[in-house]
Amino acid sequence: MSFWSSMFGGSNPTLNSGINQAGQVAGFGTSQGEGLLSSAGNFFQTLLGGNPAQTAKLLAPQIQANSQQAQQAKQTMAQFGSRSGGTNASAQTIDDKTRSNINDMISKLTGQAATGAASTGSNLLSTGIEALNQQVGFSQDQMQNWANSIFGQGMAGAAGFGESAALGA
């Protein structure tokens, strides 16, 4: 530590770096947390908005996988099934089951994905707030170091002398 540093800045050379790092963590945690909370909110709004086209777009890969499985089952039935009247009824059952699977998937995903993203976002916001509080604490430490520095002590002494002179002590 140099003479000038101890004279004007106090006695903790790593404090400025700690303040900057805490500020970076606070910014990252807050930014990421807000983003995840926004994503979770958008996910909820899309699923709960009641617009089937938007829901289908959001879950297109999963819906397509279910539909392909149903189509494969129908093709297998057409190739290897009997030619009786029950084949059409069985094909309709496959469609009903596919719709049921998609509805079940939407229901599960609504709860799981949105809750997970909201939880992660909340945790990151908490991390950001903790880091911000830590940064404020570091700033308080820095102020204390300045007050305890040689220059700070001199300023406090001069202020005290001026105050007592003004009071006639």
C-alpha cells in the first residue's frame, strides 16, 4: 500500500475490487432473474390465453411427436390389422388417445416448466439483491476506511476544531 493510498483511501486495498465484483454479480443475477421470470410469465400467458394456435406453436415439437406416433399406429393397423369394421373404430380411438395425450402434456408442462422457470428467476433475483446488499456494505466499509484514513482524520479534526471555535469553547 502506498503512502498516498493510506492517506486518502483508508487501509483496505481490495475493497474497490470487491465492490465492483459484487456489483457485477448483482447485475447478472437481477438481469437473468428478470429474464426467466418474464419467460415464465410469457409461457403462462400463452398456455392460459386460450388461443389454440399460439399453444400449438409453443408446443409444436411435442404435438408433432404425438401426432407421428398416432399416424404410425394407424399405418401399422392398416397394413397388419383385420379388414373388419372394428378397424375404423380403433383408428378413431387412436385419435382420441392422441388428443388426450396432448391435453395431458399441456397440463403437466404448464405446471412444471413455468414453476421451474419462476423458481429459478426468483432465486436469481434473490442472488442479485444479496449481492446488491453486499455492495452497499462494501461501500459503507469504504466510507469508514476513508474516514479512518490520515486525510479523513485530519478533516474530522479540522471540522471539530471549527465547530468548537464557532461555539466559543
